[in-house]
Amino acid sequence: MLAVPGYSTIGIPLIPGMARATSAETTYATVLFADLHGYDALIEQLPPLQVVSLLGEFFALLTGTVLEFGGQIFHLVEADMLAGFGVGDSRHTQIHEALWAARTIQQRFAPVRASWQSTYSIDTGVGVGIHRGEVAIGVFGPCEHTALTLVGDAVHVAAQLCRRTRAGEVLLTAAAYLPHRVVWGAIGPAESMPFLHLPQLQLRGRSAPLDAWCAPVVSRLPMRRPSAGSAPVAHH
């Protein structure tokens, strides 16, 4: 993988029980999946070296924020990031930290988005999906270049939620929303991070729809209406 300036994998090798490249284990994680909306237009209109520079800025923002809130980076590809919070820790789910990381990502990307729009006339945005559930931690790749990643339905759900976001939104399932409300209700006013309960979403590859909540964390972006039905599929 091309080294991206500002990107750090600090913390990833510290997961217990992952010393051998052939090992794998099942655990629980709060999965955060982030995606750069507008990426298709970016790569169509700009030369590849310029895209690399912009992605470096994008990934530095995302990974720096995740690490700041105690998360771990598991996967970067094109314009997507897979991160985990509370991986292997049954006592601390870090759902609250994941949500605040998502909120901070959106706030920090807002001026970047404005700058790219002004300079390149390309509208971009970040979508984030969050879900908590069972995952397997696996190691893949050639022996000298192995990489940890998370595998499981929880990852798929977070990724699918991310695909259903609009720019500036965070979508999360009941598994992430309900525990967060318990924690946040005990330490601060609920209106500090407002959520909108959406109609149930039917995600690709799943047999049953899921309850979902939307956090429109960037105030200058429009909030979806409850009557609008399922969230539209976002296109890069």
C-alpha cells in the first residue's frame, strides 16, 4: 500500500492474541466505516498525482481523529476507511468515542470540503456508518506484508450504512445508538448531539431491515426529513 503522509497505524499491533500471522479470533467491536462522497468526480477531473495529494489530506484527517479518540485503523482503500473501537474489550465498547470521532471528522472536514469546492469546483463530503457487533480479527496478505482486518456482519452493516449517508451525515444502528443514549444521558444534555430516528432501512445482502438513526453533525448541511423514507444510496 502507498504510504500516505500523516497516516499512522499506531495501536493496531497491540490487539491481544494476534502475535501469529495465521491466528484469528472472534470478539466484539464498534465498527466505524467512513467514505469520501464525490470521489468518482475527483478522479475523473483531476490528475492522479493531485488525487494522491488530496487523499493524503483526507486520510490524515480521518486517521488522526480516530486515533485521537482511541480507535484503531484496520483498512484504507481508495476513498474508504475501516476503523474499530473497543475491539476485544468487553467492558468498554467505546461507542461514545466512536460517535464523537465521527462528529469530529465531519466538523474538521467541513473547511476542507469548502476549500476543495473553491479550488477544484468538485463537491465532496464524508459519510460515516457505525455499528457494534461480533467480528473476527483476521490477518491477511503475504507473510512479510500481513495486515489485520475485521471481518463479519458488523463490518458489512457499518459499510452499508455509510453507503446510505448523505454528505455530512452519520448513520448508526440500535446496537450503537441505544448504549450511547444511556451513557450520554448521564453526562450531558441529549440535544448536544441530536439524532433522527429513520424508517427502517433494508440493507443490501440482509434478510431483515434495521432500525437506524441519523446524526446530521454539520449544521450547515441539510437534515433529512423523517417522512422521506429510506435514506438514498449515496454515489461516489
